[in-house]
Amino acid sequence: MPEASSEPSFFRRRAPELALLVIASAVFLGGLGAMELWGKREQRATAEALDTVEHGNWLIANIQSRPRLEKPPLPRWTIATLMKATGVQDEWIVRLPSALTAVAMVGLVYGLGRRMAGRSVGLASGLALASMLFFVVESRQAGNDGPLAFFTTLALYAAFRRLHGVSPDEPCGVPGDVLGGKGWAFLMWAAMGLGFLSKGPVSLLLPAIAILPYLAMAKRFKVGTRALASGWGVLACLGLILCWPVPVLLNRPEAYDIWMLEIGQKAGSAGITHHKQRYFVLEWPWMTAPWTLLATWAVALPFFKRGQQERPTVWLPWSWAVGNFAMFCLWSVAKPNYYVPCEPGVALLVGLAWVRLAGVARANLGAISWRANALLRIHWGILAALALAAPIAAMVYAKDLAPGLAERILPWSVVASAAIALAVALSIRSWRRGDDAGSLAALVGGLSVGMLIVYAELAPALNATRSHRALAYKLASVIPPDVDKVMFYRELDEGLWFYLKGHTLKPVPGTTPEINKAFDYLKAHKENRLVLNKAERIRLERQVLIDWLNGDKHESPYVLIRAEVYDMFNPGLAELVEPIYREKDMERNELMLVKVKDRSRLAAKPPEGLR
């Protein structure tokens, strides 16, 4: 009788990695379509993809009946291709590309962490990324940030493989001692080119701020930069960078001015901005939650004298996370979503910190072990306290939003709270048994249950005051079936395009920007026709609408207008339009549907002027 093999099966050997894959897939893909479109960035990305599919505008998409030139096209192309291939136009399909890149990033971070400091660090880093609240929230939305983050991570992974040509289980030396294949350098450059197609020049800046300080601190700057040089890679990067802007410029020469304005707005140097000034340093707790304590402590990792085996490779995630954070702190208008491509670097620091603290806390090394133990217990205590407070916070928040909402979400809030509290207990038990990555996996498992409950049950209930689905249903019910067009004044939230089926939205002539408000502002300034007086500007804008209403030709008698604008313009409008429907108690721009009155019933006198 043959002896049973003592070699463990593939599934037993790779059980931790498979568990990481299951957790990441559940967190980023679970309930992906449960929520309606959320936020301006997601709405715009969806509107761009819809226009691409429905009107074949692959080079330049149109939203709000004007060209959308501000953003590179790769995310739009990806979403539109999925829509066209599947025939599905739903929330989950527009979010799928970003969610899939998030799962892939977890795998890349695992690979980086393992090559830097071993399997436990790789697992801990991947788990940290899959549970970082800010990263999860941003990755489950359609937009440009998810793809940019993926290509940034891929570029840095490829750079590390080129600089450290060792197997996953061998300790890394200094960069350049043993080089990987030249194909990794090519991949790094190609990834940066694809990142440029996702969100522009920042795709070159973020990896540079991670790699160059790393090589300098490792005292391998010359060797490392020479290893990463790749003629074919640079050509591929340039080809990808230019493949969209060049044909766009040939089609729309003014695109150059728009891109320069967009870059100036993002950097806060344009003198005109649609972003409010932020103190970016104050965003750190939210962007690193629930690992804020560990992430903050990990900032000091390269400066510790103990744990020399992690130096100098620790400088790569440190520069990635901390160097780029410092750079964004210098931007007066930097927004938190700019930091999404740096979250994998934070996750690597958290993974390194967790494994180090867990090991030192068990090692009975005197005061240093006591401090490590205390830090872990503080972290566990914070998570347990937040779990207990979650149902109360959810009830207080939901109490005033809608009748019965608090009672509806209470059971689910309790389940999420219990899952996280149980996870804390299992994490402590696993740590005591010597399983460092397993102790983090227990925490992340509980957090993932909580996040899935939030996205599948709680958030959809809370999102009703932001959505456009109910408005689309209402418009379809009050507009006659034979009317296929609805006019709109100035601008609408782009989410309405996604939900309003069977109707075409068209702007009132002369009321929408040529490209965007900032571009029109600068163009008017150059042509010396800028109206600085607010009252006069409002009067002129109102008069355009009045003239159109008084005109003889209307493509449709139904007009959508923001409720606040209607109230501001109202003197005289009541004589020209009949209010049909008005939204109330929304957490976004509330809209009104009005109908142009029959001219035969209008008074002969012109509408009263603005007072």
C-alpha cells in the first residue's frame, strides 16, 4: 500500500493567499451595484461613458452638450467597452474597472511586501490595503483615480523587480546588487504611460517621488537610475502619452489651453479654482483609517535602529506614502482623492509596522516589548470602542433623514458592530498563538463584514437624498409620452443622464459654458467682456432665459432648472412658465421642472425686471 504523501496540497500551502483574495474580492466587488451613483466624479465618468457608447464619441466625449476635454480617456474607454461588450448599463458595470484594479493592487502590494520583508509582511500589507476605508470608498466608484492608482502601483512593482532580481522568499539587498530582467524596466515606463492616459502628468510625478528618494537613501542612485533606464520603455511611454492628445489637438486646438488651465487649477497656480483651500495634513486620519495609529507610527520606521533587515527597502513605501503626502500638503487645493495612488504605500508601511510590533510585543525584550504591546492594545481598544459606538452613531445620523430609517438600519448596524467586536477578540487570540498575519486577517475579516453591510444595506438607504433615480421616475410620469426632449437651463448634475431613459436632455441655447466655467471666464477676460458685478451678471443670465421663453421656437416646452436659480430669477418667470414639479429635502442641487406657457395666454407686457 503506497504511503500517503506528507507534502501539503496547494490549497493548504496557499490558504493565506486564497483568504486574502477572497477578502479583497468581497470588499471591492460585493454589492457593487447596490448604491446609486454617488458624487460628481462618478456621475461625470458615467455620463462620459454613456455618450461614448450611445453616440460613438470615442475621441472626445460630450456631457452637458459640450466637449469633455479635461480628463484623459482610458477610464472612459474601459467603461464604455464593458458597456458595449455586455450590453449592460448599470451601476455595477461602470464601477467594475475601478473595483477590479483595486483587487489587483492588493495582489501587487502582497508581492511587494513579500519581496521586501517576507510572506507575513506581504499578507499583512495586502490585508491593510483591502480594509483601508478611504481606499475602499474611492475604489468602489467609477472615475480616474482607481486606474491611476493601479498603474502607479504596477510601475513601482515593476521598478522594484528590476532593482531587486531575487526570488520572493530571499531577503532583499540594496538596489542594483542583483538586477531583474530588463522587461521590468519596460513595464515600469509603459505603466506610467497608461497612468498618463488615466489622469495626466501626475502619473509621472508620483512614481518619481517614490523611486528617486529611495535610491538616494540606499546610496544607489546612479546604479538604480541606470538600471531603470529603458529606451524602448521611454518610447512606449511617450507613445501612450501622445496617442490621445495629438488627435484631440488636431480636432480641437483649444484643448491645449484647457489642459494648461486644468493643470493650473489642480496645482492651485491658475488664479482661478473650483476647489476650496484645504489643509491637506488634516486629511491623514481619514485617509489612513482604521490603521491611523499604526500608519503614523510607521512613518518613523526607517529611523529605528532595530530591524535592520527592512532597510533600505523600507524607504520605497516610505517615499511613496510620506514623500507624496508632503508634496500634496504644499498644494493649497489638493483633495483627498489625489492621494489614492499612494494608499498602497501606506498599506506597506502598516504591514511592516504590524508584523514588527506583533513580534516585538511577544519577545519579552523589556521596555520595548511593553511599548509594542501597549500600542497593539490601544489599537484593538480603539476598534472595539468604534464597533460599540457604530449602532448609536448610525441611529443618530439616520434619525432626521427619513421616517423609519433609523429602525430599518438598526439591526444591520448591530450585526456589523458584533462582527468587528468578535474580530478584535479573534485577532488577540491569533496574535497570542504567534500568527502575526493571521491576527491582522481576523481584524480585516470583521471589518470586511461591516463594510459589506454598509454598502449592501445601509448606504443605499442613506443615498436616497443624493440620487437621481427617483427624479427620473417622476419626470417620466409627468412628461407626456409624445415628448422626447427636455430642455435644461445652464447645467444639471450628470447623474440624471444615467437614469432618465427615453428622453433627450438639451440645453437652453446660450446658457451653457463653451467648455467649462473656468475656460469661459478666462476667455471673457481676454476678450474684455468679463462682467464682474454679480447683480449685473445675474441680470444678463436671467435675460437670456427670458428671451428664449419669449421666443417663438422651443424644441420642448419642458425645462429643468435648479430650484435656487428659479427662486432667484422668479420675478417675471411666473408669467412665462408653469411649475410642474419641485424637489425638496435633497442633499444635492434640487431641480424644478417647469413648462413654457402657451403664448396665446401670455400677457402682452414684458416680464418685470430684476429688482
